[in-house]
Amino acid sequence: DVKVTQSSRYLVKRTGEKVFLECVQDMDHENMFWYRQDPGLGLRLIYFSYDVKMKEKGDIPEGYSVSREKKERFSLILESASTNQTSMYLCASSLIFRVDGYTFGSGTRLTVV
Amino acid sequence: QQQVKQSPQSLIVQKGGISIINCAYENTAFDYFPWYQQFPGKGPALLIAIRPDVSEKKEGRFTISFNKSAKQFSLHIMDSQPGDSATYFCAASGASKLTFGTGTRLQVTL
């Protein structure tokens, strides 16, 4: 089974802190995605990547950046955390050009105080 | 802009009943329509999916009905069980990435 592992299950950070959320997948997938999940809003795409060092903005990239230095690792960065970034963050991966095989991690619940 | 609209937001069904969740999309270029199931503390997992060349797909107790002309699709869960209690997301795909609906929280009562 493909595994997508998110490094932290829960995080509490202070406003203004720089926050790193890490995601690692073990099945050599080309595509990696970061979503945030909020009640009533569903899953919204923040950033995605089709290859190492490649990134594309999703629907809500403001306040976020990403890094993909290795194929298996995709990091989400909150440059200066704000309270409106309190959310559940989900990482996913898939083979390139394959939308039928998204595998999600279990999520990181981030609280910004 | 919400490209995939999902309803209802929450649903309570008795054990043995039929659960129905509806989605509508706007982009006619979408060509793949999956449903994901998410249990508390877990990430979403693919449940069932359909492509627009068929009007219905059934896998066990789960059925997707697809209406291309109306740009709507729905998930039917027959003989709903307490273990089906979860959040369900519809999605639609174009250009190798998925756009998700807002989710439906299903509770199946005894």
C-alpha cells in the first residue's frame, strides 16, 4: 500500500511564527498536493507539484509556500502564521496524469494562537 | 468560485435506509468523478468513481448515478450501516488535479 506520512498529527504555533509541515510518500509518485480542510468548505488546494523543484499554485496559495527538493518529500511553509490559517492540512500524492489514485495522509491539525 | 457543489451538508439515516448525496459541477471539461470517504482522524480514501461515458456504476452497496446533460452526479448508499458513518466528498477532475465538493457528514443511526 502507498503510504503518505505527515510528520505531525497536531501542532500549536504562535502568530507570526514560520511553520513547516512535512509530507513524505513511499511509492515514487510524481504528483504531490497540499489541501486544507475546513468545515463547510471542503478540501481546498493550496499548492501542488508534478516533479522535483516544480510547484504550481492551487486555489488558495496566499500566505503559503512549498518546497520539493526530493521526489518523496513535499513541504508546506507558512511564512508568518496567522489565526486564519488554523485548519486541518492534508497531503496527497498520485502518479503523474493519474487522478484515480490519490492517496492522502492522515492530516496535520494546526492551531495558530 | 465553487466548481463542485455538494448537498446536503449533513445527513442522518436509519440503519438499513438509503443515503443519497448529490453533487453538481460547472466545468464541462471535467472527465472523472470520484467519491471519497473520510473517517475521523483519517485522510480521505477513494470509495468509488465514474467517467462520463456511463450513467451508473455500482460497487456493492455503493452506486454512482451520473447525468451528463444536467451536470450532476450522486452517491447512493443502499442498506446504510453504522459503519458507513463518515464524511463523504465528491470530486471532479480536469488537468490531473481534483476539485472537491464541500463534504457531507453522514450519520447512520441504529
